[in-house]
Amino acid sequence: MNLSLLILLPLLTAIIILLMRNAAQVKWVALAGAALQFVLAFVLLFTFREQRADGNTAQMLFETTYNWFPSWGISFHLGVDGISVAMILLTAFVVIAGVLVSWNVTKMTKEFFFLLILLSLGAYGFFISLDLFILFFFLEIAVIPKYLLIGIWGSGKKEYSANKLALMLMGGSALVLVGMLGIYFSGAERSFDLMKLSQLNISYQTQMICFPLLFVGFGVFTALFPFHTWVPDGHSSAPTAGSMFLAGISMKLGGYGCLRVATYLMPEGAQEYATIIIVLSVIAILYGAFATMMQKDLKYINAYSSVSHCGFVLLGIGMLTKTSMTGAVMQMVSHGLMTALFFAVIGMIYERTHTRQVSEMGGLLKRMPFIISILFIVGLCSLGLPGLSGFVAEMTVFVGSWEHPDTFSRVATILACLSIVVTAVYILRAVTKTAMGPLTTGFENLSDATWNEKLAALILVAGIIAIGIAPFWLNDLIRPGAEIIMQKISIPK
């Protein structure tokens, strides 16, 4: 399979959207492009599984290399393993749901959908890149549309939120760039190729300097404490689809970078800094959970809970076991689907009630049975109900973390587990207050979900249930990639 299609398809869709003059038809072009991306992602999944079943044990499949700047060691090198395929599937789910949820956007429609598709292009390119320079290039492509989506189509303190997000993410990008250049100039062979670099023995001194730069740089994207402050403001001010992309896809770029680049290329650095990563992850998990309890706005509730849930991703990486790393990737996929659905439902509620304050809503189940039923499902997924993806992902992280017999790791795991209780409190309180009780005055004529909203919700729910009920297909997809990373890491017991 030619992986370039994952870049060319959204690029072609974006160009067609820009050339169109009829704004009413733009959404159909965007939906067609998103649907083709969705189909292509599943073709990739089945083709990948067939290759593995036929005995292809290569680390990366469908590799393509084009020399771009040979003198600088830069090549357009593409390839995927199971971890990459899982992230591409997540992106495809969120993209098509985001387009459907944005069906009623009337302000600068063409530009809005162009930026959404451009975001997907950056995400696909990032997940299939095997050259650090190209990977960084696609990471930056995914930053600019976020700024514009919040600044133009956002609400509330949108200018402040857009500027804060851009500055924080550009700061993280600067750290990533310095770390990449440090690796590039430290070796005798000047190359940005990820696979070549993985075969080199990067010196201990270089790892001690470059690992924190890369991990913190990517960590900013995935709400690493204390660099998480852009998350609540960015999510709360972004339009619905912007929040879905921001939490569902963009925050996963950071987790993927921490695992694929920092941990894989610099295993000694990962071991040395593991304790700090675990401590910061546990703080993020607990802080995010307790901070969420104090929120009254549905978007802020989901935003702060994302800080907590992304802490599980970093905890799984920091624990440096095969099971915990597998759980970290599963948590990225699960949280991407879950938080995208949560923001979609919040957007549907806000569009009808014109409020996101929990205290101003009540009895909505009577008027919006479909929307509130989806709210219940995504809430139960967030608190880790068995049968849904949240339970599978978090339990895998916990089991992998518990594999360490030392007291520090066990205490960190227990503290992380305690956040489940706090999550149950704020989720059940917010959902029941919104859905149950007497209907709030003025909400008697509210309408339920439209066809596009139902389709978007059902697509994301299908992904959540597919992982929750039958998780082994995703586990089997991810685990070989985690094993390869663990082969470079030897932790004394």
C-alpha cells in the first residue's frame, strides 16, 4: 500500500475546497474526503494485518523513501507499524465525526472546512513519518489551523486562548527542534532518519541532554504537568470540531512523539528520567481529577479531565514495561475517541440550550433522549466502566505499572488508581444534573439530534464499544511495536 495516499487525499480535498465558490457544497466535499480517509484507514488496517499474518516480520511495513536533501540527511521516509496504524485509525474516526458535527457552520464555511482537513493532513503525515525533520514539519502543520480555528470561530476569550495555545505549543516545538538537532549533530553520521538513528549508540551524555528536551517538548502537546495550562483555555474557547480535533488528535501527537522519538531513540535517558516522568504523570492525573470537580462548565469539565486522562498515557510510557506502553497507546486511542465524542455532545447541548453551565440545566433527557443517552455512554466510558474502551486502556496501564515490584512504582500506581473514584464523582454529578430532574424552564421546545449529529456520535460510539468489548485486536496490533521499544530498554529488577 502506498502511504503517500494518506497525505495526498486530504491535500487534494483541501485544494478542492479552496477552489470552490459554492459554500453549500463545501461541506459535502469535506465529508466525501473524510469518508475516503476513513475507508483508506481501514484498508491500511486490513492490509497491515494480512502482511503480518503472511509472516512479514519487518519492523515497519509499506516503507517508502525519497531523498529530499541528501547532503543534510533529510529524506521523505514513510512507514508504519501497529502503533502508527492505531493512531491513523483514531485520526480517521475523529475527522469524519468532526466534519459531520460542523455541518451547520455558516461563518466562512470554506475556510473552516479547509482548516479541518489541513489538520488531518498534519496528523496523518506525523504518524507515518520515519524522518525526524519531516515528522517535525507535519507537527507544525497541525499547529497553525488550531490557532485560526480558535481565534476566528471560537467563543469566550478566544483571542487570549488562541495566543496562549500557539505560544505554548510553539515553545514545545522549539524544545523538540533543539533536541532533534542535538541528536543530529552528536553522531558521526548526520541523519534525521528514525530507523538509522535507532541503530546507533547515542552517547549517554547526549541522551541526558536531548531526552528531556524531546520528552518535555512533545509533552507540552499532551498536557504534561506543569505545561498543561493551555488545555482548559484552548478547549473551552474552540469551536466544537476544533475541540474534538484538539483533544482527540492533537494531544496524541505529543504522546506518540514521547514514545516513538524520545523513548525509542534514547532508552538510557528514558531510564534515568523515568522517576521524574512518573511523578509528573501522577500529579497530572490527580490534579486534573480534583480540578475537574471544581468546574461548572461542561467544556471545562472535559478539558481538565483530559489533563487527568492524558496523565495515564505518560504514566504508561514512564513505567517502561511492555504492558504499560501498550496501555499508553490504547489510552491514546480510547481517550481520543471518548473526548471527541464528549466535546461533540457538549456542542450539541450548547447549540440548543445556549449554555454550558451545569447549574443552568436539568431534565434534558425528556427533550433530547438521543443526545443525553450518548452523554451517559461517554461519561461512563470516562469513569472506566467495563465494556467500554476507557476501562480496557486504563486497566492495561495499571497492570503494566504494577509489574514493577519496587515500592515507589506500586505507590504511584495506587495513587493513579484513586483518581477513578474522583472521576466517578464529577462525571456522575455532571451527567445526572444535566439529564435528570425537572426540565429547566425555557427548554420545553428543544429538539433532539439531527441526522449528521447522530451519525457522528454513532461512529465514535462504535469505536469505543469495539475496543471495550473486543480489545484484543487493538492489543495485538500495538504490542509488537511496544516489544521492539522494550528490546532497547533493560531495567534492572
